[in-house]
Amino acid sequence: MAQKPSIPKGTRDFSPLEVQRRQYIMNTIKRHFELYGFMPIETPSFENSDTLMGKYGEEGDRLIFKILNSGEYLKKADVNLLETGKENQLTSQISEKALRYDLTVPFARYVVQNQNDITFPFKRFQMQNVWRADRPQKGRFREFTQCDADVVGSDSLLQEVELIQLYDAVFTDLKLNGCTIKINNRKVLAGIAEVMGAEDRLIDFTVALDKLDKIGKEKVQEEMRSKGIDQEAIDVLDPVFSLTGSYADKIASMKELLKDSTIGLQGIEELEFINSFIDNSSLKSAALDLDITLARGLNYYTGCIFEVAAPDGVKMGSIGGGGRYDDLTGIFGLKNVSGVGISFGLDRIYLVIEQLELFPDSVRAGVEVLFINFGATEARYCAGLLSRFRESGIKTELYPDSAKMKKQMSYADRNEIPYVILAGEDEIASGKLNLKNMRTGEQSLLTVQEVIDRLS
RNA sequence: GUGGUCGUAGCUCAGUUGGUUAGAGCGCUGGUUUGUGGUGCCGGAAGUCGCGGGUUCGAAUCCCGUCUUCCACCCCA
């Protein structure tokens, strides 16, 4: 019985057109990565579990795809752990490898492992797939492609400035106007928690605050109360709920709120510095927006954090994100190496560009000319010409079978091949080719060289 | 991980309160007097109605399970 063909949940096949369009986006991103001085690296699809586990928070760990050990993995495992509720320990006994969840953590691992060969500051870019055991939705897949650029070994805020400009340059080049680059700083969030006297509730507090634009002030306060943050602390937070105005206005209000928090003020200073380099007029198509409610779940961020929202009217989660991580390499044993990076979500950018119909027609690049096959003799004659065409850089194809004319013409039409060459008995005798323009229907009898000149 | 939703030919879907050999459009394929595509006309192939159980004389239709899709949480690209 025939097996029903299928692919796993949250994965996709890509058609020729889709691949060409993905490559168009990737080539654009890559070009700008290189212009900004980033060098490519690649890392394995899977890592040792302990490289990945514990870097993304509890939620992230749950979404990491684990790879079952080979061989008699069950015989070596202590099954009793399941009954005593120590499932995590059992998991680590039967699974020692996992698919990478992002590109940042493997990169940190790479940096530490190759530190002797790396000259700092090290700027690398990486465009590879990552996997998350999430429940799929639109724009949300279990296998997707991230395009990351990171710098490690410099704590200069100029890196943040450059990365913002890099975002803008890429989106401008993709004609994706109106993206919003949201920025915040973990130090500011820590400062707010400090001022509230809720340092120990930092995570609960940021998770709740993050939902402000979604569920509103009342609900956010309610959630904070339910997490055990007292009313007095929530009242302190009040100015944050009503922040308005420009980047500079928000900075001014926050400065006042955080006047007693060293770390908070430090965060504000960083944001101020960045804004002094990038007022919105210096960005070509994107807008930089200070969003104090931006939290981001990834545990390793310590300074500035970024998230990119698609243009208004497009319903899509963030199409990019990133931030500064001061001690990610420290986890692997290399201290005092600060890093900062951004990520482009290829799959979501694709969906946004598709929805806005911004893919250039030129992306579709197939065969340029098809030789019609009239039979064995004629085909042999045409076959001799193919390499001449190809050497001239013309994408050329000879129909493989001497099928009916209608079928061959229809093939050219379907594949949007712009020219067809008819070389039958008469043409061969005259030493010329009959070139047909499929768009206009016009036909002309030309020499081989004339045809090549016209097409190349 | 929680709650909901969808699943019928390659694709988009119809299928009345469970009742004979399950339909349409598009696509595919063949023909339309044989060297010309995109629109015409005529014919053809193709579905164990997601999968597995159950109820029934009888199930695409009702029930349970499972997988998949999409959505809201959660989280994120």
C-alpha cells in the first residue's frame, strides 16, 4: 500500500519560486552584512544539550528539540527517575544532543572554543536554520531560518548604533518601508525593579509589563498583583504606563523615575548615547522607537535589546530581534567578553514582503530560450548549438523528447520561457534559426550568431 | 504546554434531518485533419471523504481517540 506523503508539523517544502525569493532576501541581507564588515561562519545543526540548556529561560528549554541517543539508550537509563518525578535527569540520560534553538548561543560556544584563533573584536554573520518545538501558527514554524550578525569583544555602544543602521539599510534595500525598530535596555528594567523594591521579581514584572500594549494598564497591574508585587510598588511604576512623546521625552521622564537607581541611570545613559547618533532623520526607511515595555524573554541579554515590528497593517510577530549580552561567553569559560547582535527572521520577512507584494519580478529567473525538438536528426543539430548559447551566458534548454509541438510550446509558456527556437528541416537547410518571441508572438529568421547577439 | 478550530480528487470547495454506483470548477491527459503556446469545443483518468476504533440494517455525515491545519494564550523570528 502506498504511503501517504507528508512532512512534520511546522516544516515546509519550498518551490523553485519560493527558493528564488528566499535567496533574494538572503542575498540582500548578506550584502549588507558584508558591507558592515561581518564575516561568515557556520556551526552544526545540533549541539551538545548542555551547550543549549539553561540559556533561554525555562520556557526556552522546553522548546528545544532533543535528539534521542543511539543504541540501547534505554538500557543505560535509570527508569526509576520517571517515577520519582525527576524527568529532567532521565531526559539527560537518554538525550545528549539537541537541535540548535538560535544562532547566538552556538556562536558564543564557537568564540570560546576558537578564542586563540580569533582577533577581537570579532564580527561574524551566520544564516542557518534553527528549530523550536513550538506550536505552529502563521509566521511561526518549527524549522526556520535566522540571519544573524554579532560582534563580540567590544562593549562600545557604537556597535549598537551600527546594528540599528544595518537593520535600516537592509529593510530599505528590500523596499520594506515603515518598519519600527523598538529599543529598550535591560538595565532600565532592572532599575525600575530596583526603584519598585521588587528586584527579586524582575522576570515576573518584565513579563507583565511586556503585555502593556496588548492587554492595557489595568490588566498588567492585575497580573503584577497576582505575582505578589505590592500596590505601593505598582504605584511607583505609574509614570511608565503613561510614557508618551519622543524618544528624548521618554528619556527625560525615565531619568526622573530612576534618579535613585545607579543601574537604571546607566541604562538611560546608554539609550541616550545611541539616540545622539541616530535621530530618526538618519534612518532611511525605518523608525527607531524607545519602548520601555519591551522585555524579550531570552535570558542572556544584559544591556540594550531590540525588536523589529513589521510596517503598520501587516499582522506578523517581530521580524527581527537582538541585544547585548555581557556574559554569554562567560558561561563557557571566557570572561569579560561582551557581545551584541541582531537577527533577521527570514521566514517572517518573506511573508511580509509577499503580503505587501514587494518581490521584484526579476527574482523569477528561469530558462531564457528553449529549442523545440523536431526529431532525432534535428535534435542532434540543436544539441550541437546548446553549448555555444550557454558559453554566451544564455540559459538554454532543448526539449528532451520530440513531443507534439503544442506540448512543447505549452511547456515554454508555462515556464515563462521568453524565447523559443524552431530549427526544423527548412531552417537547417538555410543555415538559420527561427527565433520566436513568446510574449509578442513575433518570429524572425536569423543566423546563430544573430540570435546569440540578440539574447545575450 | 493550555483552550478552541479545520481535514472530501493535484488545488479550491459542494455534499440537504445518516440512505443506492460521492459531485463541481480549476488543473492533468488525449483529440480538435498532423511545424506553433496563452482564450474555444469534445472526450478521459483520478477520491478506502486525514488515519484508527465505535454506534447502526446502513456513516463523508453521529461518538471516541489520533495526526494535521489555523487561531487565542505562552513564548518568540
